[in-house]
Amino acid sequence: MTDLKSYSRISAFELVAKVQRGEVSPVQTVQLAIDAASRTKSLNAFVELNEDMALEQAVRVRKRMADGEPLMLPGVPIAVKANICVSGMTCDCASGSLSGYRAPYDATAVRLLKDAGAVVVGTTNMDEFGMGSSSGYSIHGAVCNPFDTDLCAGGSSGGSAAVVSAGVVPLALGSDTGGSVRQPAALCGIHGLMLPYGSVSRKGLVAFASSLDQIGFLSRSPQDAELISKVVAKPDPQDASMFAGDEQRDFDPPEQHVRVTKTALSDAVEKGVRDVFGQFVGKLKADGWRITVTDEPYERDALSSYYVLAMSEAFTNLARYDGLRYGIPVEGREYRERVENFRTKYFGPEVKRRIMCGAHALSEGYYDRLYAKASKVRGALRKNLVELERRHGPLLTPTSPVLPFEHRLKAQKPSRMYECDLFTVFANLCGAGSASFPAGFSGKYPVGAMVTSCAGSEFLLRSCRQLARYGCMREPAVHA
């Protein structure tokens, strides 16, 4: 396998086997990824494609293999979202405030992947600081969907989703704060996985909302997602939040049982998505799965609670970007003026909006009414999610309530964009694991289904593998 067409259709699992058998070398696989990237430039998915650095890594991997070192991902090309540190590569979070910044070290997840023989070919485009559902809020311009370049790729990990979907790389890293791995995976017709909170080190991930942020994985199969999970989900003493989710693994939900919320079958979901999801549920029923339709308490409040908490944490985390400690220096007679000049010039409109909303939620007179109340809803939602899963199995929903949409629609009311996270925020609020997989197609547009579980990584991966068998995938229009 040395031709681009064969490479772009192969899974990471198959690629590893071919490299280990000597059918293709790590240098050849990386060169194929670079060639594939050059053929898919119309997607605007990469922030930086560092060919020289990638080929140097591939040569080192080839030598390690020759020395007999066992590697789990030898020569597998990967892409990394531009808010995750890759030593020597651009890590600007698609923000003018970090323009030109290069990471001085590898994030723990990246280091583990390199140790396993994977090769980073580039960093990918995204919504600024991970704040968006379209990958259109970026100083680099919008990411295009491989199924139709007039449509968005989802966000905020749209660049990572697009390059996996288009066959440039078999695996990519993204970050997920409220659906930013799973939603673009659904809109690009691939798999997106977020393990339970605390399973993957966040060292080297630029913070948006620290109690919600996770590094997640994008792939073309559940087997590939499991493969990268085995490499990356390891303890890290430099991340104090690691394995905070241990208490989630103390029960076993019933097998081949899932529950579906009434909202997932209602007019809150676009008709094309609703029809495909309904057909998917019908396949499960026909094959003997037990489906329970539930009216989830607190579901109505989950989205608003999520945005209060996420914006509040964003306000706190982004306070460091003042043009002095972080970011590009600016002129000003005094500190306040310099900060104002920096943030006015270098923060985009969506980042400014979320900072202002977070400041309001944490301000005197509103803290109890907004932030404290949202925190209570979060606790109640988590308790309810566990109780229902014990009885009826994990939660099954559409990943996105809408089909891929046009780039211009991001200019509509922000609340319309926030509604894209209707089903994905549950997992982040509760510290649960969640996986999106292709369920089918509405015309030419992919539709994703998503399983969310509090029962731990092994159960989540097994459930995803079982459920994904009932879906289907197609090659996108833009394909290497």
C-alpha cells in the first residue's frame, strides 16, 4: 500500500498491521498523509502542516522499529487541534491573541502518542479558544465540510474532524467542553469519542472551562478509537484532575438496553435528523434491543446551566490574556488601558460575548441566581443520569439536533448556535463518557447518534462498538 487512494481509506488499526509487516514504512505513511493534505486544501482544515518535522519524526520511528522497540502506533499519521500543545508547532487556538505562538513542549496526550510511534503531521483549525459549534469563529477562516464545502464542519474541533473524514489522517485529537469533538464528528460522518472526565490528562490543553474540558479522539471506526484510548488514557501526576471519575465505575447497566429521551424524538430535532435517528432506533428494536423512552428531569435546564458554568469558567481562565503575561504586547499608558486595547483588538466577537456573560454570572447580585443555581442543576443532573442508567441503560440520542448548515448561519442569533449542543452537554456536566458514531444519512448529509454513559470507559467503548454496527458511513465529496 503506497498509493494515496488505498491509504485514505485505511483504518489506523489496519495501517499499524501493514507497517509491522513491513508492507509500508513510517516515512511512506507520513508522506502519503502530507500528499493527502495537499489535495484537500479546500477544507481549510490545517493551521500548520509541518512536513519537515513530520518526516523527521517518521525517520526516528523507523529507526526505533529497526532497533526492535515495540510500538502500538508505528508510523500512524495524526493531526492535533490547535489548542493542544505540540512542541515546535502552532498552538494559537485560532485567536489573534496568540498569533504566531508555538508550543514549547508536548501535551501529555501528544507525548504518549509520539512514544507509541504516531507522527504529528500538523495542527488543525477550530473555533477561537474552542468557543463555537461551526469552526467558523477563527482567525484562519472557516473549516469546510468534506461532504459539501458550502457547509460548516461543526465545532469547535472542525479541522480535526474534517481531516479524518477526508482521509488525510486516520486519527486526530480534539477537545470537548460541551460537544466539540462529538458534534463535528457527527457532521463530518465519522466517530468522536470523549472518555469520562479524568481519564485523559489535560496537561498541554489550553483551558476554556476547566471542569468541563476534555481531550477527545476522532477516528473512522470504533476500533481505532479504542486503539488510541489504550495509548492516551494513562495516569499523569501533573494533572490533579486525573481519574476523578473513578466513582462512575461502580455499577453495570443492563446489556442491550438503551434509553431515548422524548426530546430526541420531538420537533426540537430537525426532521432529517429525527427521521434517520428514528430509523436507527427501529433497527435496534428489530434486533432485540430494549428501548425505553424517558422524560429526563432537568433536561430542559441542562443547556442553560451548561452555558452559565462554561462562560463563568471562560471568564476566569481567559483573564490571563492581558497583553503582558500572555499574548501580543500592546501600547497603553496604564495597565487597564493596555488590557482594554489588547482584548478589543485580538479577541473575536464570540469570545468577547462569552467573557461578558461569564462576568455577569459571577457578579455581585447574580452569583446566587445564576452560577450557584446552575451548579445545583449540574449535581441533580448527574445523580439523575446515574439512576436512570442503572435501570434503563445508557442514554442514546442524536449527536446534533441539526444537519450540517451553511457558514453564514453562524451569524444568526448566538442562541441558535448554542442549541447545537442540546444533547452533548449532558456528558460534560456530569463527567460522563460519550461517543458519537455515524447513524445514517439524510440525503447526502451525515447524521450521528451518540451514546452517553456514567458506567466507565470499558462499558462506553463496548456499547459504542455494538451500536455502531447498525449505522453506516460513506465517503465524502472531498476525499484524498
